[in-house]
Amino acid sequence: MTLASHVLALLPARPRLLALGEPTHGREPLLAVRNDLFRQLVEEHGYRTIAIESDCLTGAVVDDYVTSGLGDLDDVLARGFSHEWGAFPGNRDLVRWMRAHNDGRPAAEQVRFAGFDGPLEITAAASPREALTGLHAYLEAVGDLLPCTAETVQRLLGADDRWTNPAAMMDPAQSVGRTPDADRLRLLADDLVALLNARTPELITTPGWDRARLHARTAVGLLRYHRWMADPSPNRMAWLLSVRDSMMAANLLALADRGPVLVSAHNAHLQRHRSSMRMMGDLRPQWWSAGAIVDARLGHEYAFLATALGTIRDQGVDTPPADTIEGRLYALPDDPCVVDPRRLAAGLTPRASAWFGYAPLDPAYASRTDGIVFVKDA
């Protein structure tokens, strides 16, 4: 059996969203497993879309390339991925394979690419300009009743560097998210989204409908994110984390209409249980992940596979203790392997991570996964 067949054999039915988590980012063996799984899901099980933890707006650059060949591969990788993930060989391999697969195929048989993260980096959030102006331009082209002119939107936005100021991540007073202009933009964005929704019956079949909906979700989400960047209260970080995963969830639910979709992101964004993060002092914000939100909406049509990892020796993550999930799986002969979490022995202990960039699986939540994909060494 192929990896994909092993995975789907764990599930009662083919899910609309099959989520493959990872315990750390950027490790090539993990990307290779993801790529193999997607290829097999496409060739053997009718999957047509992969969605990864990358900017939902710039992901359109990659999708245009894999579906039409538009652009140069190096430029597409540089502009189409956030977090500098276009530099990973595994992502280059994925895009190259998708383009080759689509070459000469009709649109209905082509594979598609999507980013489902917000336009957010660790150091800053994007300006809402692209999303707001894209939504306004779409609505302007198809009719009237617009709540404002394009010139009004541009004036209220001002310079992009007001929004992308990296100092705002650490200092709420540096954010423009609660200025009068930002408040006005939030009201206008709400009206634009209401207009888009009200005209669904006539617009749903028009070119650009899906991208307009993406612009609508992103504009509202970004303005909300910037508002909470400007909040000086202790709840600020919990709100930012919640808004980000809520944006992810909204994008995944929209992609589910294409179905079925392979979703690739960190385990923490796809898990079903409540997420938390240890920060400076006693602060430990909690929030619901995108996977938890989607699972609440889709039920059995959402499936979550957590990837577990044996070693990352260049980061001091050595052979796992035998009484951990990773240690128990490390003793198995197959690499990679797919495991039903219900078959794990009781009494396993959490693994301590020697590197902040790697998050081991917690045995307390193993039963909340539909399967575990184990890779011995990254």
C-alpha cells in the first residue's frame, strides 16, 4: 500500500479537508513526505488542491503558475510564498511537479495551490491595501451601491509603511490599528463585504468571485489584526493568535468547497485541542487553532494527521526516550510509517524538546488525532 492508502484506511470516509501537521518547519524529509502524500492523493484518490501555511494572497502567484505556466519559477517561489519558504527545495519540487502534472490537462483535471495563512509575518502584518482595493475594484466593475470611492480607500490607507512598521509588534503605541482612519476602514470593509454577500445570486458565477471572497475575508481579518496590535491590555497576544487562526479557518472552510484538499501546516494550527504558548513572565495565552474551528464546523469531513519526528541531530534533538510516542515509533522498522493512535500503549510520557523550534507530540492528546505519520530523522 502507498502512504496515501495507509492514511485513508484509518478514516471512515474520504474527508474534504485532510490535514497533515508537522512538529517543526522547513525540514526536507518532512516536505518530501508531504509531497509524496499529495502526489499519491492526486493520482490515486482524486485530490486536486494542496493548501499550505503561507500567505493566502501571494499564494495566487503560485496557483497562476501551476495552472497556466504564468511567470518564472524562481520569481514565483520568491513572491508566492511567505515566511521565505520558497527557498526550501521541497517547496520548489512541489511547485515543479504541480506544473508538470497540469501541463496539457483541462482545467477540471488540474491540481491547484493555495496559501491559507493570513498575510502575516512574525515581525509585522501586511497593509490591508491589496485586499481592500481588490475587493472594491471587483464590486466597482460589477455594479453600483458602493459605500465609498476608490480614492477614499486610498486616502484612508495612507502609506503602507504605517501598517507594516515592525516596531508595532512589540509596542502597541506604534500601531495604526486604532486610529480614526483605521476605524473608518473597518466600517467600509464591513459594508463592502455586506454588498458582496447581498449580491451572491448574481455574482457567484462571475470570473473573480472566489478571489473577491478571499479579498473580503483578508481585508476584514487584517483590519481586525491591526486593531488588536494597537491594544495595550494583557489580552493582546491572545487576540492576535486567535485572529490569525480564525483567518486560517475561514480560508480552509472556503477551500473545502473545492474538496478534497490536503492541508499542510504546523501541528499547532491543525490540532483539535486548545492551543497555548509560553511567553515572557507568567503570560500563557490560549486560543483555538484553525483545525479545532474547522473540525467543529465539518465534523468527520475534517481529518487531522500529526507528524511525529525522531531526531533533528543538528539541533540537539537526539534519539527519543523509549517511553515517549516518538521513542515507541522510533523502534519500528518502517520510515516513514503511518500509525493508528489507538494502538499506542498507555502510560507514555511527554518528550522534552531540546530545541525551541521543535514541538513533540503530547500523549494526552494523541487520541484527538486520526493518525500519526512518523519520520525517523530530519
